[in-house]
Amino acid sequence: MPIFVRRDRMLYGMRRSLTVLVAGLVLASGACAPGAAPAGSTFKVEAKPTAQAPADIPVRIWKMSVVTNEDSSWTKGARWFSDLVRQRTGGKIVISVYPNGELAGGDQVKELTMLQNGSINFTYHSNLLYSNLDQSFAAISLPWLFTDYAQVDAALAGPAGDQLLEAAGARGIAGLAFGENGFRQLTNSKLAVRRPDDLRGLRVRIPGVKLYSSIYETLGAAPVAMNFGQVAAALRQGEIDGQENPIDIIVSSRLYEVQKHITMWNYSYDALILGISKEDWEGLPSTAQEIIKQAAVEASREQTGLSREAARTQVSLLLTQGMTVTELSPDETNAFRARVSPVYGEWSPRIGESLIQQFRRR
């Protein structure tokens, strides 16, 4: 069932009136004057503010939530976005960034629900979480669909990417831009994984999305759906053997402290979507929408660059931390690709074959 909570209109109006009143007091005090960083924002922005913000920009104090910690590219990109919006609206729109999923108690599914109902105004979320709302979002993360960043960029910049951002609107969210979580890698505490049979019986934490259940069950592993905030403790206590995530998340969350092996297999690509509550979005004049949309695109481009730089440089850090790094040969990769071919048969009807073909054509 789609995750969607309808907002009570009267309460929403009261909340908005209170927000505008509080924002006005904050601006009057000078605490959010152009050039001053809003609460929770420390990421330095070099872009210059506009000479004068359009007169019809409304006053807003908003919240943006990300599930990762301060050191991740997610949080840095969110702060970049917040600062660009503040500067280009003359300080009228203030977006405070909350890392570690603190607004939703670390629960990513709850966080997305709160975005839909407007309790949170902005988030970065993986397309994988969006696939719980609409299974077509799983198309991006099909196993071994992409082999490099050039293929990813061409696909997301094309009609297929546009289609998915538009699809978010039917779920109460305006999709503004694609960021990046990256190609996902496998870590575990048991063995160097090189062959599909190495995964047999391995307890691997996955996000709570059905596509990854299908992939890991097909590979013979024992997938365990778990909120990300619980992963480090579960690994330390031996409740699970491993997990899968992009390098940036593995390093920024210090998972190398509780994992011995990493397999660099680029098995699934994970995009981020910078989304805003649809009702918040539709309540803005077009001038404010244009500023926020452009800031989202620029900040997400910056965030993607940070993610890719981390992927390029952080393997050496894992080696210094004592991890065994296993890189698959083309033949080894093809063995995994062949093993998961049934996943495409299972998911094509759910996603839509035409959308999958658009991603493959790029």
C-alpha cells in the first residue's frame, strides 16, 4: 500500500500562520539576515546572493531531514542547498538541516511519510525508499543495470529520469533533482565474497525495500530488513553478518570498525531524490519555485561530486583500516549477473518494461 497521510486542512492553516509569524519575528531580530547561516547549517557556500530577492518571496522557516551523519555527502549537499536558498531569497526562506534522521527517530520510512504530510518540508531520500510508494522507482537500482557513471548520468537526465520525478507528485512529493548515494558495495565479517555461492546463508542487512529482498534471496543470502541507524550495533553484536551500501556511507558511518571484508561489485546504483512536500511546493509563487528548483539542481550536482570523490579515494582508507578489499573480474561479475537474471523477470511487470528499456537505451 502507498505510504500517504492526508493533512488536516485546518491544522495545516494554523501551522502555516504560526510559521509565518515566527519567521517574521526571526527576520525582524536580524538572526536570519542575508549572509547569516540558519540553525543547523555549517556547510560553507561560495555562491553570492542575488542583489535583491523578488518582492513576492514568502517568509518560511522549514526543516530538511537526512538519515546520514554530519560527515556524509548527503548532509553536505543538504547544507549547500539550504545556504543557496537562504542567499537567493534574501534570507526569507530558511531551511534548517537535521542529520541522523533525528526528526523521525532514525526511521527512514517514517521520515518519508512525514515529508508527504508536511511535518518535514524537505528530504534527501534514496529512490529505493520511493519504490515503497511506487515500484517504478526500483528501475534505477536493478542489479547490474549500469556499468559506469556516464550511463547513470545519461539515464537520469533523460525522459526516464523526468518520468520518475513527475511520478513523485502523485505521492504527495515534488521531486526537484537527483543526487547520488552511489554504486552499492557489500561488506561482511565472514569471508571474501567472489562467487554467488559465497553468499549462501549470509545474513545481510538491506533497506526495507522489496527489490533487494528479491536480489539477495535469489543469490541465496538471508536478507534482513533494518533501519540504517541500527546497523552498526547489529553488526557489533553479531545479529547480522554484513550489509551493503556505497563507500561514502560505509566510511562516514565507520562500518569498517565492525566489518572485515568488502566486495567492490557495483551491483546496484542508488540515486537520491531531493524532494519537498507537494503542498509546500504548490503554496509557493513561481519565482520562489524557480529559485528553489535551481538551488536543488546545483546542490545535488555538488553532492554527486562529493559522493564520487569519496568512491574514488576512500578504498585506500578501508585498506589502512585493515579491511580486505575484493574487486571482481569481468567473468566473476558476469556470474553474479547471470544468477540474478530471474529478478528482471519478476520485476519487469511491477516496474514496467517500457521504463526499464528507456534506462537501458540511455
